[in-house]
Amino acid sequence: MFKGFACLKAGAAALAISAAFIASAEAKVRVAFGDIASVESLHLLTALERAKEKGVDIEVTYLKSEDIAAQAVVGGQADIGVGGPYALVQKVKAPVRMFLQLSTLRFYPAVNSEHYKTWKDLNGQEVAVHSRGSGTEAIMKLMEQRQGIKFSKISYIPGSEVRTGALLQGNVKATIVDSAGRRLLETQAPGKFIILPLEGVNATDEALFANQQFLEKNAADVDKIVESILTTWREVTANPAVVAEWRTKYKLLPDLPASQTAEIVPYFTELAKAKAFPVNGGGAAAAKDDFAFYTLSGQLTGEPASLKVEDFWDTRSLDRVLSKVGTM
Amino acid sequence: MMASTQADTRVNGPARAVHSPAGLSLGLGRLFLRYPILSRVVSLGLFFLAWEIAGRVPISYAFPTFFDTAYAFGTMIADGSLISAYGSTLQPLVIGIAISGVVGIVLGIVMGLSRMAEWLVAPLFIVLQSAPMAALIPLITFVYGIGLAAKTLAVIMLALPVIVLNGYKAVRNANPSLVAMCYSFQGTRLQQITKVIIPDASPVIFAGLRLGLAAGFIGVILAELLITPTGIGDLITYHRSVANYAEMYAAVVSIILVSTVTLAALEAFEVRVLRPEKRRG
């Protein structure tokens, strides 16, 4: 009899605790990353810390891929996702909207100079990209179109570091790598590889997105996050070296190995020089660029001109913040 | 036919009491008994109906209806993408299963015959069989890269332990009276193995092969999802990344379909050739 009561009590207590958890989870803004945290996300982590200082309760989770982060947001297990869910919004009419551009695609087509020197040399040759339907594939297809050449085959090697390694070992002769890969090529084999020129590619790599309902209900929190990110981005662009200081100040990625710690400043310096941080948060202009780019990559279907910004973006928060901090 | 059915029900007397004595259920039961295929069709039909309803609710934005999936399946067969995908998925599967089959059966028989070999090899395969392979597959890339060799190895890692352990148990548990009989007829050790032990063990060895193939399907899909996306793995990842969920589900269903049909065909072959006594059951 007493045992029964004890059980009941324990059950009630468990219920009360879980209810409390659910309530606190609702007050929290849950941000889902589509990748593990690395040097490349230090500025974003800093901006989120600053938003916390302004009173937004943020909880960050790291998921295996952008797809899963997007599913988490659509399914309500996360509030804000990091990624570019254009296909999800268009094809299944998911009620999520992007509200801030975080980065644009920064990739470098690299070729082995023993075999190729220019884009024209790649005519009829094989190139390696990340995966089918990826941004890297779209960039290579775009250049194929612009240069009037035709690759014999596009092969898929996921992971920029894997493609960089394959290039260094001579397993591939032409591929596309990220800025870390580019720097590795330059330090490991100076002069052996040529980075082909890439102009006018300005598509979103990562953006923040959330459920429309969340954006309506939590406008104040969203504004604080957007403002933190915009001001942080502007500071990084003005002085990239400050990211290393922020890491110590906010105790971000404390377990980072020394070799990667040394990468922080060069990485952000290079991106700042290339003006890779969208200091005005993207918005409608970014959406228009994305329509052109992602219809080519197959993420979006239809004529770029027929796609509407408001079907993919909710720029209200960005507009409010820009009117406060000004555009650059 | 009718008489034999009645005879069957009489033999299984107690079971009758469980069923309602008359009416629809008995009629259906009799119908299913006579045409076993009917019950499978009804079972699948109900499943598809539930799927269609769940897709229409919808339970998730990423969950297509059954008809959308079936349509996507049709278009993927028509445009050849599904067929060419199987062209590349089956390569590591066939090579891996062939290697696992030969190596597995030989190893299994040797282990079954020799205690020494058993002590040496069995623990490794018992550990491998219970290891979470999905966690080990990414490690293959560190040694074997991302090509066909790595995927074949993934198939072998999943299929080989099952085949080896089945073969070993089958040989170890060969009927001792038959072995004794061979001995009394002055059979040599070689005759004992080739004429008594292996034929007696062959049904279980074959069952091991069938289970190994099922594990091989898991291995090849894991490899294609975790190493590099090719074949069916590529269709699943690509269609997921561009939010073509109907196509993604069609690819997933197709691999289930292919593995089910292959295993059913193997089982039919097994029953027909190796275990005629099972046909009656």
C-alpha cells in the first residue's frame, strides 16, 4: 500500500519536473547548427553570446547535417536553424523563412598546374565537387556555362579537406576547395596549384531560418540576435584579429588544438578581405542572387524572376535592425 | 482439396476453439488458408492505406503519400536513374557477398572441424557480429579511402561474421549418429567430412548465406550513406538535400523491395533444393 503511494508520489514528481522542463524549453531560444562547432563558427558563437548578454536565453545544439537542422526547425524541436532551406520551403511548402544571411559561398576552384592553367583547359576534363546538388557543383556548372566549356565528368568527393588531400596526392587534377583547403595547398606545395578566377558568384552559404510563427511571436528576441550578429560581423570585417580575443573572452571552443587556434586569425583575415561577411544581413538582394544560383544547382525550380522573396524570406526583423544600426 | 483442408483443421483441433466458430472471420481464414498470397496482398494493402492516410494528414512536411511515392518510383524507373543506381550499388554488394561466401563457408567448416581454429577465430567473429558496424564503417575510409574497396569491405564486415558463425555451428552440430555410422562403415576422415558432415550441415550453411546477404544489403547502404554517396545512397542523399521526399522514399522502398525479393528467391531455392521436408510445413 505504502509502496503504491510512494510510486504515485514519484510519478507525480517526475511529471512536475518534466512539465517544468517543457516550460523552460519554451522560454529558451533553441538554435540548431547543421555541423559541429569549429573555427569557422567562432564569430557566430560570439554573436550568440552577445545576444545572451542582452537577455535572450539561447541553447545551441549541433546536429549532423543541415537537412537535419532544417527538419528539427520544421518539426518544432528547434526554433532557429542554420542553413539554406530553399528546397524545403519551395517543394514541401514548409512554413519556415530565412531572416538573416550569415555567409556567402566561398570556394576556390583549384587545378594542378602541371595539367591545367585556365578554365579553357578544363574543357573535356573531369572535375571533383562535394556532392550532387551542392553549392560546389552549382559553382562549377555556372563556370561551365560562363566559360563555354564542358566537363567530361563531375565526380563527387564529400569534404573539402578530402578533396584538398586528393589534389595534393595527385588523385584528382581539378576540384574546388574552401579557404582552409586553399591555404593548405599554398603552404604544402607553393606554386604547384592554380586557383582559377571566380567572379560574380554571390549565393548564400548559410542563413538563419525559423518558423514563421516563431518569428511573429518572438520578434524582440529575434531582433536582438540579428543585431548582435550584424554588429559582430561589422567588427570582424573591420578587425579580423579580434576573433581570437573573443574566443578567450567568452571561453568558446576551449578544447581547440593549438594547430587550429593558429588558424583563427588567418581564416578570418582572409574572409574579411574578401568581404565574405554580409554586413547588411542579406535580405531581398541576397534572395534574388540565390534564386539565380540555386535554380541552376537544382535546389530551386522555376524561373528565377518568377520566385518571390516573401515566399522564402522574412525581412521584417532585419529591416527593423538596419533602421537602428544603419546600412554599410 | 476440400477434404484435406478439413482434415487439417481436425488435426489442429484445439486451434478451432480460439477462432470464432462461424461467420466472416472463418470465411476469411479459410480463404487465406487456400490462397496464402491473398493474406499478403491484404496485409500490404492495409499498410499502404495507412501510409496514404499518414501522408495526407500529413504527419510531417517531409512525409510523402503512398501514391506520390509510387509515382516517383515510376518516374525514376522510366528515366533510368534507379536502374543505373542499382548498377553501382550492386557492384560492392556482389563482390563483397562472393568473397564473404567463399571465405565464410571455408572458415566456418574449418572452425567446425578443428577446436584449434575455433579458439583462434571464433571470438573475433562473435565480437564482430555484436559490434555496432555503423560506428566502424567511417573508420574504413582512413585505411581504404572512399572507393569500391572501402564499400566492399563494409559489405564483408557485415556479411562475413554471420556466414562464418552459421557454418561453424552447422558443422559442429552435424548429426553424431551419422558420423558414427560413417565410422562403422570404415569411412576415412575425408569421406566423413565430404559425404556426411558437409551434406548434413548444408541447409544451415545456406541459411547463413541468406542471412549474410541480408546483412550485406545493410552494409552496402550504410557504406553509401556514410562513405561516399553512390548508387541508391546517392539517390537518397541527393533527393533529401533538394527536398524531393517522394523520390527519396521511393529509393528507400526500392532497396527494401530488392532485398526482400532476393531473399525470398533464395529461400524458395533453399526449400526446393536443400530442405524438401520444409515444403510440407
